[in-house]
Amino acid sequence: MKFPLSPVIDVHQACLQKLNHETFNHRRLSASVLRLDLIHPVISGNKWFKLKNYISMAQHANKKGVLTFGGAYSNHLHATAAICHLEGISAVGVIRGERPRELSPTLIDCENLGMQLIFISRNAYRHPEELQKTFSHQYPDLLLVAEGGQGDPGITGAAEIMELHDFSGFTHVLCAVGTGTMCAGILRKLKNGQQLLGVNVIKIPSGENNLSSFIANQSSRATATLYYDYHFGGYAKYSTRLLTFMNEWYSRFDMESDFVYTGKLFFAFDDLLKKEYFQQGDNILLIHSGGLQGNRSLPTGSLTFETHN
Ligand SMILES: *Cc1c(COP(=O)(O)O)cnc(C)c1O
């Protein structure tokens, strides 16, 4: 991470990049990627949209800053630290697990950005409601933000992603799904007949579950389908097949992806293409939600492109 951080978050940098490949011409399909990864060198893609309302809530309520939760490589913590740094407000990060001897590159950045880190046992971390209660007592002058920016302010912020361009010509929108907050926001803005395909990066059983009913309740117009088979073993798990695919995607489209979210999204898209899921005339939008800093947890040399931020 380079200091000083650029003070500008420019959502207009989020261009629509058309994917040019013979498969698409051959099958009379179009596909484009919304490059949310380009809005800021450090504040990653969808995290800006999910956090912006919380930051202004904290400022309006005269809080000193925000307190939030995440793991050692969390994009959410990283983005929160960077935004708070730029806004000149405090940030506290509650980290899952004991403090390791060597901090991850993500947490080193968070500390350099002025975030105070509090490490708690994985056991205690499993009870988010109790944690929130404890920390709101301990830090009354901070706004508590749930992990991943989950909650209505996060969803309405994410919905603004769909105001960046005119997306009415797309038949399908594909995005990666963690907490489902971004996906919920996008779904709220889709028009009649548009379909959202959400690619789960967490291993959860398919069929009826809390996430699927939460998503289904977001819109009466557009439909959403969640995919459960592209997690590669679970959250932040990967295989050489995934990394090879990400390298291929990079050489094909000159586009970096991360192994936790967007790599799995693009893999799912490619797999659905191969299975002839899409039909002639379909116009597909893929959301590049950022998150490239997470690649720093991979062994060096795993990828043909180097993630610096
Ligand atoms: C956090 C994150 C997501 C998941 O967003 P949710 O709103 O939690 O579903 C997707 N992509 C990237 C790159 C992320 O960092």
C-alpha cells in the first residue's frame, strides 16, 4: 500500500469493459464487466458502496468513528481502515483469532492506516450478537458496523452500484455473494425480467436457507438464483484449477481477479457458458467487486499478475 492514500474515490472510474472473445461472437452473446475495482487504488470495489452510509451515519451522530469485525485478510476491514483514515475518524477492528506473531499484510495496512486492532478468540467470535453488545458498551462513541457491512444501510449503499451506468439492456447480472448485502442491493434495482445470478463463495447447503430467503425478499420484479457449487471447498479456499483459471482470465481479458470472490465468479460464469446456460441474444453483466488485496495471502508466484494494493 502506497502512502499517502489518494483522497479521491472516483466512482466514474468504474467503466463497463466489454469482453471480447470468439466464444461470445460465435454464440451471439455479449458480456461486460463493471470494473468497481477501479474506483480507488486501496478502497476496494463494493466495500465503498456498502460502507458509505455507515460512515455518514457515524458522522451525523457525532460518533468518533466506527468499530467493525473481520478476519486477518478481510477486504471489509481493509476498506474500513482506509475510508476512516481519509475521513479523519477513528477505526477499531475486531479480529477473529489470537494475535499472530506476524500480522498479515492486510492487518499491517490496517494498523498503518490508524486502525486499532483487537484480537479475540475464534470461539468468542462465533457469537456476533454478544460481541456487538459487549463492544457497544465498551465503545459508546463508535458506530458498530456488522461484519461485511451487513444491514439496510449497506444494502441501500450497494444499490447505488446500479446507478453508475444505464444497465437496462442487460438480461443477466452475475455477482459474487458473501453476506449477500451487495447482491440484495443490486437486486432492488433490477427491472422486470432481468435475472440476477449470485455465486456463493461460502460453503452452505443449497435449497432453502436464510440467505436464499433474504435475497428472494429483495425484489418482486427481478429473479435471483444462487449458485452453491463454486466455493472451491469453502470461504477463501482454492485449488490450482482456480488459480490457473484466474491466470487464463488475466491473459485473455487483461483483468485481475481475486481468489476469494471474483475469481470464483468468473469461473462460474465460464462454467455456465460451457454448459450452454446462456442463450443467443443474452447480454450479461459481471460485477468486478474488487478485493485484489486478498491475493496477498497466496504463496508468491501463484499468479502471473502481482497484486500490489
Ligand atoms: C466483500 C466482497 C464481496 C461480497 O459482498 P457481500 O455483500 O458480503 O455479499 C464480493 N466481492 C468482493 C471482492 C468482496 O470484497
